[in-house]
Amino acid sequence: MTAAPKASVCVLGTGLIGGSLLRAAVAAGYDAWGFNRSATGAGAARADGFDVTEDLPTVLTRAAAADALLVLAVPMPAVGRLLSAVATFAPHCALTDVVSVKAPVAAAVRKEGLAARYVGGHPMAGTAESGWAATDPELFRDAVWAVGVDEGTRAEPWTTVTRLALDCGAVVVPVVADEHDRAVARISHLPHVLAEALAVAGAAGGDLALGLAAGSFRDGTRVAGTAPDLVRAICEPNSGALLDVLDETLTLLGAARDSLRADNSLAELVEAGHDARQRYETAQRWEITDIHPGDHNWLAKLRDAGQRGGVITRLN
Amino acid sequence: MTAAPKASVCVLGTGLIGGSLLRAAVAAGYDAWGFNRSATGAGAARADGFDVTEDLPTVLTRAAAADALLVLAVPMPAVGRLLSAVATFAPHCALTDVVSVKAPVAAAVRKEGLAARYVGGHPMAGTAESGWAATDPELFRDAVWAVGVDEGTRAEPWTTVTRLALDCGAVVVPVVADEHDRAVARISHLPHVLAEALAVAGAAGGDLALGLAAGSFRDGTRVAGTAPDLVRAICEPNSGALLDVLDETLTLLGAARDSLRADNSLAELVEAGHDARQRYETAQRWEITDIHPGDHNWLAKLRDAGQRGGVITRLN
């Protein structure tokens, strides 16, 4: 928990991520309220004691009056409509988002003329569940939260967003939009695609194959349990980066297939995969302590630190 | 637990699976002992109070005298050498195995003239760990244990093997060797291959990508943590079936790539994958109760029941 005065927070979209963020912010002492497009979703949050309505103009007018931090917490396809309302009712609020891609959100923000106080965000947390019923104030505990350090980012909203992420229990990785999108194609969107393909291959073996399936299949297909619309909303807006890494993976798997056919050997793939998993398991986060928002060259320094595995765990 | 008198059990290989089997058999009241090729491995088991030595002729001579059930618990590449010793020292013992493929083991058994009392087996359990230190007498609790019902299988050793699997806490799926090998290519060997490829793709994104990785990457690459030699020993002996399903998966992923490129859509893959995972999650095991070993046509009936999701949970 950080000691500085807390911003008000207005969460737009109270599904798994937005709803959990609302819960976490309230638990951390923020004055926080929200909007949900569906009356059912808003009602479920209200029934749990949270201040959520389906009246977007009222929610945004209140945010403008309180100079609240706005958090866009809807899938990419719904971002444009929400930003248009923000531009109408609360154009001067600090603005962040928790959407799974960053460059397309930044482009939509620019299109609405809202770039000045925007800072991209993406908490790397989630489950195969969705909706208010799945929300959890502890969802972000010890999770990584990507926070944008793109050129032109201003220190004040950046600090507000970073503070909120830390107050929700996360550590912050500073990253620019394009690099974020290429990274998550590898470690979030490709896992979804491979899980779907593995599930299909398993089920094609019928009741016998599914009946014999154990841990490797269960874990390897877990995220295929995510609602199809949500998976598409996560992956498709990042199609450029995803296509690149999908091509790379098809080449790798094709080479493994050829080696298995020609030499009955999976050596190259298996050794490289084991090395890679070891690198993941032994990766050490280190704490970024000496870069302060607003300092000379702070954005470039934070970007470089994030690339090298640095995380922010507190603000002074 | 079943009430009939228990066979003696001689476990050949006391790594993760064999060692856990030895522990589970002793816990279930079997007179059980074992062999390990490495003096270190045998010593570790002895230090935990188990009767394990690295002297194969002595172990097998004892098994022959006790008419013990022999359990081959080594990776496929070590099976031939072990079977040759069995043919020399204990050719009349009932024989099973816990190897990850069934047709190649059956072929090696036939080659040594040991088919008469052989019944294939494969407990669908394991972790990314290996060796005696990772053994656990509860490893097979509620796991599925494939037991062979190939043509020519005799009722007496089949009953002994099935009883042991049940006494270790597993449920038994009756299956013939070829169908087993095709099924595990889908739900065990393909998951290994995809996990290796995913790990490589993630690590290629450097510290930033690995630092952002969360649950989907962690679960999707878990089995890439398995020792490379063991993964190869599991997958490569099943290359025929694995190549088929790998080709199928490359076709599926290639189509998804093309659809993402042409139409920015992953709809087909994602919907099929979600349906498949739902089918896996909701698959119902049903209990095979009315087929008795030795009855007319019992092998064909059990094979058919296994194909339809039936499991054996007790023997009468």
C-alpha cells in the first residue's frame, strides 16, 4: 500500500477483470464506482454492495466532477463506443485500460482526442471464468501489471495508474504498446490457440482418448474452457503479432515433424523446449528503484528496465 | 481394496512410476520388491525401507520362485534388455508393464517368447519430476490405468494385473495396444510436443515476454519441464501415431492462421476447441460391471466398453 492520497476510480465494465479491479480498489481504500452495460451485471455488483449502474452518462459525469481515473475494462470490440462516451462526458479525466492489447487501444484513444491523459495498462491475470460472479479482489495479488511508457506519456496519470496497480497487489512492468503486443502474442495469445488445437485433437480420439487423458491434456487445454467470444476478443485484435508467432511455431512444429519422420527424433525441439521452460522457471525479477516519473528520459529508462526483467514494486 | 489373495509383485525399475507402484503395492498389503539399475536409485529406495537391489538375476530368480507378477517400469529404450533377462531367469511369471506405449512393448515381449502371460498396462499418472525422490504411493489414486485386452490375453494374469491397478487406487480402462497408442498420441504425446513449442516461442520473446507470462503460459508449458530424455523416450517410440496427429494439428493450426490472416477470424478453431474442452470436462465415466474375465467373448466386450468410456472400478 502506498501512502499518497488516492484518486477516485471509475471502472467501465465490471466483468472478471474490471469487477475484480473495482473490488480490489475498494478494498485498498479507493473511492471507486463502476458502469456495466448489462442491467443484470450491474445488479449483481450492486447486490454485493458495490456502486455500479448501467447509466453511462451519469457515471462519466460523476467521474468528470471527481477528476477520477477512468479504467476501460471491456473487450477490445467494445472499446470504441465507450471512448466516444468518455470524449463526450469526461474528456479531461486520466484514462487507463485493462485490455489485452495496447496498440489498438492507443489508436482508438488518439482517434477520440484523449491521448493526453491516457496510460495503457494490462494486468496479466484471469481465469477461464468470466462475469461479475467470477470476480475476486485478490485476482491481482502478486500478478504482473503492464503499464505503458510510450513516448508522450505524462508523469501524473502514469503515477496514478501505477499506484492503483500496486495497491491492487500487483507488480508493474513498464512497457511500450508494440512491444507489449508482441510479447503477449507469445505468452498469452499463442497459448490460447495451441490449447484450442490440442482440445480438438484430443476430442477427435473420442471417449477412449478423453477417458485416458490426464494432467498434460488437462493443463494444456485449460484455457480452451474460456468463452469463445472472449478468446476471439483477446486474440483477434492482435492478429499481426499473433500471425508472426504462429508462423514461427508452425515452422518449429513442422521441423519437429520432419525430424520425427526422418530420424525418429524429437531431440532438437525437446531440448530447446526444456531449456526455454528452465529459463522461464528460473527467471529472476529485479526491482526498479532509481527511475522516477518526470525525470529526464524517464520513459526510455523505464522501457529499457522492463525489457531486462525489471519490475516496479513501490513508488516513493 | 479387493479381498482375493494378493500376488507377489516384482517391480523392475523404481523411478517415478515404478517406485510409486512399489510404494502403493506395499501399502496395499502386497509382498513386493524391486530392481533398479543404478546403485544410487536402489540405495535411495532401501533407505526408505523398501526391498530394492541392483542385482537383476537375484531379483528375477526370487520372482520365479514366488510366481510373482513382474512389472516392467523402465522407459521404452530399456525394455528389450530387461525382457531378455526375464526370458532367462523368470520366463513363466505373469508380466505387465507401465510403459507409455503398448504395441512396441507387446512386440518386444513376443520377440522374447513371453507373450503367453503378458498383459499390457499404462497408468495415466506422472509429474514433471522423475526418480525415486519423486515417488508417491498415492500417485495412482483416482487415476486411469489402461490394461490390455488384446486378442490372446489370458484371464488369470489379466485379473492379477487389474487387481493390482485397483489396489493402487486407480480405475481401469480396458484397451487394445494399437488403440491405446493412437489415443495417447492425442492426449499425452501431442501435449508434450505443443508444450515444448510454446516454451520456445515464449522464451524467444526474451525477459520481457517471460516476465509478462501468467497462467496460460505456465500451464501450457508445464510438461516441458520434464527431462528431455524422458520426453523423447515417451514420444519417439510412438512416432507413427504421433506423426498422424501432429499432421492433423498442423493442418488445423495452418487453417486457423489462414483464417486469421484473410478474415481476422479465429472463430472456427476457437469454437471447435471450446466444444472439445466442454466435451472433456463433461465426459462421464461409467462402470463396467457385467463382463467377467474368461467369459465368452470377454476381451472383445471389454474393448468395446472401454471405447465407449467404460471403466472397471472393482473385480467380483
